Amino acid sequence: MDPDGLTNAVDPLPPGSDAQGGAVAVTILTAGRGTRMRSTTPKALHPLVGLPMVEHVLRAAQAIEPCQIVVTLGPASEALRERVAGQVDIAWQQEARGTGDAVRVALPVIDPAVEWVVVIFGDHPLVDGETLRRLVSSARQARPILASVAVVLDDPGPYGRYRREGGRVAGVVEAREDPNTYDGPIPVNSGMCCIRRDWLATAIERIPRSPSGEYYLTSLVELAAATEWPVDPVLLVEAPPEVAYGINDRVELAAAEAILRRRINERHMRAGVTLVDPTTTYIDADVRIGADTRVEPGCVLRGATTIGGGCVIGHGSTIEDSRLGDDVSVRGSWIAGAEIGDAVDIGPYAHLRPGTRVAARVHIGNYVELKNASIGSGTQIGHVSYLGDAEVGERVNVGAGTITCNYDGREKHWTTIGDDVFIGSDTMLVAPVTLGAGSSTGAGAVVNRSVEPGKLVVGIPARVIRSRRAERSGAVDAR
């Protein structure tokens, strides 16, 4: 323990049985109104790097493998309840009477076999699993009444400061009640803590009511410090300053987003991904990227996106909820809900919409839009085309200006294009329609009837004039 009374990192003990230090439950406090967000959305549901704020906190809690997670909710938290339902147990705080009262309503929901209760906050999305593992491990080893996460700041700002008597922690002084000035870094209270459940069950009823009418969790530090105990009853566990960062308004939300994005970008770069300009590259928490992929400035990678190795994601591209294979090149395009095979070339200015499935070695050029379309390997879609609700075979050439007319004003219809089809420029395919393998269309054709394999159709409406196979051999179709 250092002179300020903060523990250093300890080797984590695996959570679980009493032999390992006692079972652990986590309580996440989310019942605050969040009025400074000025939003009808509960604060804990505001998104950060592609996830609701509370999801970051839940993942940190799950990292210590607790036997139970309890989320406290308030009267305006119905949307939040729907988001976490099935993942956690719920405790209702009918009136917002402070953090101490939130823990009080959570206690009856916690399994009686639990020995340690970890308390964290739903609006602290920068807390991480490693910090919580060290907190629990330190408590199990030192066996205090209460272990408190402390962060060291040059300026304590709005955080509560630890009051000491005889070198030991005696309580927490709220910032507005502290007349002292500080020269140099001091440990301050993050609010997050790990508490012995048996002691908490009685102490929670002794928290005094503040002048504002609320019951503060920080009062437990003073109550614990005043308790006779074989070791120091209050243990401080140091953590990086960022973990104590709470979100109260949109300015703080943006600041937290910037920190999380920096963490994400650094993780990818250390794993072998090149980010040409990390400051203009936006990658969500669940995005996965293979080694030797290059992401150029101005790219946005969202949701459950997976990008293979050796890809180039060109300047200004947006990819969301999509899966890209290896050696894919995307230039200035938007891809959403699509699956892309290996060695596919996309863009610039292409738009691949949900349901698109592209096989290997396909070329998708500028101003091409695909929606709910399956594209076979080796197919070329070079310029200014729309293929929607379509199945396209292998080695198909799609001429510039090709459109699948899939909507008749009431319903969507399907277009099927076989292998080795050649589609001339400005062809209109009026669905439902099928082009057989090896068939072709002339420039400007309006195809409103299916075309047999190997046939060439031209005109408005398109009609068969000869066989492509016969054409190649110099013969003319007798039809």
C-alpha cells in the first residue's frame, strides 16, 4: 500500500466459491432522471460507439463473472427495462432519493448467499472489466468492510475527497463542502465500491438523510471507517482516472465517445490494422478487422461489422452490420447489411443495401446500387446500375444503366439472371423475369418476358432475334 493508502494491482482471483473469497453480485444504479441530457430517452440508453451506454457497464460487470447482476430502475426507466430484460434482475426505486437509497432497494433482490456487493453506475461507461477484477480481488485478499475505487487527479474538481484521521480513511467530503485547496495530485472517490453484504444489510438503514433529502452512497465510507474491524475497514483501490468519468449531459457524452474511440482504434492498430488517420476514423465497439487491412481517413465502421485481412477501405466509406472477406477493396462507398466475398472490388460511390450477398472476385463499379441481391463470382457490374430483389449468376456482364424494375406499385418481384449472361447497356428487366444461362440483351432492351438460355433479345418490348451461340459461329437463328 502506498503512502496515500491506495493498493497496487493484485493478481486477480477467479470469482465464484467461498474458498475463493466469497460470491459476488453487481448492482448497477440507473434510476436517476438524467434531466441534463434534455432527452426523452433514458440516459443509460444513449449510444456510445454503437452500443447503449448501459451495455458498456454491463460488459464490464460480466467480466468478473458475478453470480448475479441487479439493475436499479426508476419510474421513467421502462425503455431501459426492456433493453436489459432477461440479462439481469431488476430492482425498482420508485422515488429518486439518492444512490444510497438505490442500493437499499436492490438488497432484497440480491441472493442471500452473496458475500460481496459491487456497486457501479449505469452512466459510467468508461469503467472496464480489469478495474472491477482488481477491485474484487483486492477486497477478497484484504478482507475490509468496504473497498472503494479511487482515482488520482491533479484537480479534484467535483469529486468527493477522502477525509483521513490518523492516516486512515475516515469518510468522504463532498466537493461543495470542502474548504481546502490542493497542491498536487490527490486520490478522489469514484463512487464505485465493493462492500461486504452482511455489513451492508444493516448499515444501509443508518445512512443519514442529506439536506437535499437524498441518501448518499458515500456515507457508507464513514460508517465503515467507524466500525471496529480486524484490518483497515476501508480499502482504497487505485484505477485510471477515466473509469470515474460520469455522463450528465451531451458534452460529457461526446467526451466519453472520444475516449472510447481512441481505445478502440489503438486496439485495432496494435493488432495489425493500419488506420491512416485515427482521428477521422470512427469504429464501433463490436467491429472486427483482420490484420494488414488499411482504413483510410473519413471512414465509419458500425455495428456488427467484420472485415477480413488485407482489405483496403477507401476514403469516406461507411460500412455497417456487414461481413467482408479477405482482400476486398472499397472506395468511397456505403455498405449496410451485406456479405462480401474475397477479392471483391467496390466503388467508388456504390451503395450495397441490406440482403446483398456478393461472391468472390466480383467488380461493383461507380454508382451501382444493390438491394437484396445475390451476385455470383466473377460478375462485373461496372456503372450506374440498380439490381434489387435479384439473383445474378457467375461471370455475368451487367452493362451501364441496367435496372431491375422490381416494384409494380403494389408488390416487389424477383429477377433471376443465369450464368454467363451478357446484359447490354440501359436494359430494363421488368420483374418477375428470368434470363437463362448464356443469354444476352441488346442496348436499351425492355425485357418483360423470360429469355431462354443462349438467346439474344433486343427492342421494346424485347424479342428474340437469334441465338448467341449461333451468332458466335456465324449462323442465324431461324426464328
